Amino acid sequence: IKNMIISGGHAATIEYEKCLLECSGCDCVVMGEGEVTIAELVYAIRKNESWQNIKGIAYVNASGIKRNPLRPLIPDIDSIPFMATDLLEQLQEIQGKRNITAYLVSSRGCYKKCSFCSIAAYFDMFEGRRVRYRSVENVFNEMKNLYYGHGIRKFCFWDDTFIIPGKKGIERCHRLAELIKTLPEKISLEIATRVDTISYEVIALLKEAGLKHIHLGIESFIDRDLVLYNKGVTVEQNIEALSILEDLGFSTKVGSKLRIATYLISFNPFTTLEDIRHMIFYFKKYEISPKKQVTFLHVSNCAPIKQKLINNGIKLGLNNEWEFLDERVSYLSEKYYNFVQ
């Protein structure tokens, strides 16, 4: 085989059959965590050996789609090598040495099961613990390699939820912050987390270490929606988390030096005119940009919300598209959609 197209990740894993049937150029799908699988595939291809029996893949053969036995989740994610940096110098020549952001993960999986999200469904396909954390020392060693070896000063942690809730989360952030402060030059940090992990203590620690940008899954300022989305939090908790962040100098306003990106699902089939008025109040209060941070509910086949909607009498189309119960809201949503395009 001279050229081989391999797909992977959440979407391809969960809907591997659709991926293989609709993407005619795709030779196989790597199912789940692919570090070991992709290495075995590359080795077999380079040696011109058979790859069809490798664990953790799905592909099309003469009799249809075949899915091989799945691999368990990697129990110790400290064992995974640091990211490859072989193309980093070329990228820095184009973008400038100090303009590069390193995207890292300090954990895998999420401890919650939001109904619109595919993360839990993805990890629950495999044997092993859904949520696993790298040791703080392992994370910092990767940061040091990028800091000293490549001059990186901007780090974005793209974990499903960066902060562990409770005392354990505070201790972990405290340890990482103390290590970061040993670096001779200040860095900037960017994280994604949930509102129920926000506390004054933990954010103050991270801010001291360089935290500049927080991605926060608010989803809604309507409790009924939060129940529908199975967020496990209330509007009161959303407001409290934002209040803590504002006290520490963070802002939801676009362009703020200390920025909160609030992710919102403001439109779902049950949205009412009163809901829209209610949400507009909070958009104004927090200066949230509707163009950047307000979205419609997306329904994927694997997300629990699909069955929730069906159970509540919502008819879904071929691609899980849905309609508003209130035609007036449907009219307003079209105007909004045209506005943000």
C-alpha cells in the first residue's frame, strides 16, 4: 500500500460504519485511543505486512464492515509519549517563535454525562476507567520541554474538564502552579472546565501561574434547560461561578485580557419567547457576544438527549434535525441565524 487513509477520534469511532460507508476513500477507522493501534498499523504498512487483524480497527472487506476486538483504555496515561515537535520549528518560522500556542491534555475523559455530549458514550465503549489523569510532574515536564526546547510561552489545556472537583482538584492545581512559578519567565494558560469546579482558591492559584483564558460550559441560564441537558448544576451555580471569576478580574466580554468564553445552547425544541427574553437579560448583563457564543442544540446519534427528545414527542429528521414547538420562536431563530452568519 503506497497511500492509506486512516480516520479516528470520537465521531469516527462512535459512527465507524457511517464513516466507512460514506467516506469511500477511508481505508480504516482507528477505534478509541489510538496510540498503540496507529503504531502497529504504520509498522505493518511499512513492512508491507497484513494489517487487517490488528486490534482496535474497523474496515471494509469483501463481506462488509468488519470491526476487530477493541483495545481497553490506556490505564496509565503518563506512559504516553509527549507530543511530536518535529514540525514545530517550521511553524515558528511562519508564525513567529512567541506566537505559537501549545495544546496539551492533562487528563482524558469527563466525570459527568451531559445529555448532548458524546464524550461519555465514546469512552464507555471500552474497558477501563473513563476518567484518567496525568501526574502533575509528567504534565510539567512536557511543558518544560516546550518552554526550554522551543521557546513556547502559551499553553492551552484542552481537557474535557481541566479542574478536578473538590479538595483533590485544589491540591493538583496548587502543585502545578508552584511548578510553573519556577520557570524564569511568565507563561499564559488557557483551560476548559465546568462551573462546579470553580472556586476562588483554585482560580486564584491558576491566575498566579498565568491563567488568562477560561472556556466555561454554562449552556443555559434556564434551570429547565439545564435539566434537559443533564448538566448536574443550577442557574444559581452558573451565576456563582461567574461571580467568582469576575471578582478575580475575569470577564465574559470579548477582547478582555482575562477572558471567560461562555458556551451556551440557547435554542432547543422547547424554547419559548419568555426563555429568549430571559437569556437576552443575561447576554446583556455579562456582555456575552451572541455571534460567538450562542448556539442551537445539536443532536448526535450517540448522545442521550436524542432519546430524551423522542420520549418528549419531538420528531427528529434523518440527520436528527428538529423543529421548535413554538412557530414564533422558529421565526425569531431564523432571524438570529441570518444575523450571525
